[in-house]
Amino acid sequence: MSRGPTMAKLCRFVKLNDRFNAQVFTFMLSGRILREFTPDIYSKDFVYGYQKWNVSFVRTDRHIGAFLKLQSPSQGLRCRLDFSFTVVNRDHFTKNVSFIEKSCEFSPEASVFGRKTFIEIEDLLKRNFLQESGELLLEVEMRNIHSIYECFMRLPKESGSGNHHSHNYHATSHTIHHHGGNRHDSYEERMESTYFMFGLSDWSISLFPDNSLAEADGSVEVQLQRHTSFDHLCYVRYRIILGDEGTFDSGDLEQVLDASGVGEPFTIGASVHRLARGRSTLRVKVEMISVVSVSEVYLSATPSIGNSRSSTSGLTGSGIGGASRAHCYDRDKQAWILEADLTGKYLAFRLFYTDISHVPRKFSRYVGWNIRLVSKGGSPRPKRTVDGPYSKYYVQQEADDGYVIRTDVPLDEVS
């Protein structure tokens, strides 16, 4: 067996399903940390709020310190959240020891927060914190995260100056291929942010000022772009604020970005100069709320002919047209099968994890997903399944029995 550095092992994960998106990560910590000269103990990276994190535990002469670190910092991106550490007592939860940090703002300049003197070593030894296995149980709760990217873009010269080149202040230009919209092929008109990390992908915001009109009558197109993870569609929620005083606030936006990472731009009926209110730079804020990978699969909706389309959030890949089952792949390239169940009164599905034998022994794999039904006519409002979103822990076994997903769509209405 490997004698590498001792790790803090993630042994449980719980979503509280509240309005703060609170999630609890439970770690098992070797009792070896109570000994003198023990090196710092770290966890593997885990994901919360579409960012990567890890935790570390540091022993001093009298105390154990606990720290949370943002592992995916980006220049200009700030992640603000509340978090707490709790050591679980064997006798009763009222004897647990905790500390809470609120509104901590993580950034490249400040990526670690915590406490050096979390709990005294003597207390851990005397007050029954060690589990029967000789390990400590520590819960890390994270909640209320806000990921906000901010930059300043230098404005292009106004119409009539003979020069519409745009430059970025605290931002750089990147080559992006646009599909459709010949105006966007003119890179001289584009103002673009630097890249920032969210949902394990790189993103940027582009502004396309229309300087063909007088300043008061101008407009600007705004476009969100994904620069990595091109093997799937994604469903993204975000918000854009332009101007120092929030001159323009888009509110929450929802978009599906194609496999090339390009989203549909939207137009603001004001020039960038007007939005900047006389300043030479325009403040741009982007609040990233969520992003999930999406797979569109086609299943036979009747025992004979005809197709219905379903959209599976969290799984990526392509389906088999005209069949009662379709293959999907998640972000880790693990294979799944979605199968239509036409045996009951209502349409149902069964999801099989076909690569379940690939889950490492002595480990479990947590998977979350959701399913939406899209009618053949392309209804603008996809129909959700009854109990979604879904989640399940998987452990290694020969084959998966399947997860039943119910809908309230009568079979006689399916065509």
C-alpha cells in the first residue's frame, strides 16, 4: 500500500436544497494529526458553486487549524460565500465545535480563509471527538456563493474620428470564431474581457459597439462566450451590469450555448459612451450563476414510429434517432443509456449507468442530473419530469439496475 502523504478523505456529500444552495462536505481526518511533527493534511479538490476548492488542516503546538482554499482563481473574478467547519463529537451534536466565516471574498490575491486556532488538541483528546476508527469527522458547510467577474474596457473612439479600434483596460483580446452575424467578423469593432474560470471552463464577455450612428442613437451587442469544453451544449444562467452606477442591469439571463461555445448576443439600445457616462472606460460586471452540460437525445415515443426529444442536463453526448434508447456520456466520459418506458399509463424513462463497473473499488461516485422533454414541434417551454432534479451515489458493481424517471405525460398524448 502507498505510504504517500495523509489525505483528508471526503466520505459524504449532502445538498440541503435551500435557497442558499447550502452543501455539506464531510471529511475523515486521520488521528495522526494529533501527534507531534505531523505534516499538514489536505483534501483532494472538490466542486462547489461551479468552482474548485480544497480544505487543509494544520497542527501547531496546541491547536488544529482549518482552512478553505479556492483552487480555480481567475484574475478579475471574486467568489463571495459563507462557510463553516465543524468537528463532530461522538457523544452528542451539542458538543460539536464549529466556527463560521461570513461573506468571505476569495480572489487570486486572497484565495485562503480559515482559522489557525480552530480547536485545542487537548480538547480533541479529552472530549471524545475521536471516532471508533481513531479518525476525526469534520463537516464543511458552504452556502450563499456569488461569483462576480469585473473588468474595465477602454472605449473606442467616437464616430467621425476615423478610427474605431477598441482597446481593453485590464483586459486583453482573444481570437474567437463567430458563426453567423457578418458584423461580428470585424474584429476591430470588438471589445472583449480577459478569460475567467467558471464551471471548469474558460469564459469571456464581448461587446460589439455600433458606431455607425450618432452617439445618442448608438447601441451595443453583448455576447457571452465559452472557450473550453467544446464537446457538449451547455445551459448557462448569468447577469451583466454595465457602467459604474449600474447604468444597465440585464437581470438574470438564461441561454443555451452550442458546442462551439458561442451564445446568442443581445442588444442594448444605448451606446457604450452613454453607458460609461463620459468616462474613458466602461465597467463590466458579470455574475455567473450556474452552468450545466446538456445532451439532446432522440427516443421513440411510441412502439411503432415517431420520435420525441429529451434534453438531459448533466450528461453529454448524442442519441440514436428512432430507437427506444439512446447513449449519453457525462463530463468524465462515462457512458449512460436513457431508455423510454412505454409500459404504463404515463410516459417514463429509465437511466442506466453502463460504466458502473469503472467506479473505483472502495469509492462511491455522486451524480446529479435533470431531464426535460422537448416536443417535436419545438415548444418554447420544455416539459420537466415529475421529481427532478435527480441525484444518486453509485458504487462499483457488475451492472446498473436503472433509475426510474416518471413524467405526467399520458401515453395517449405522445405522438
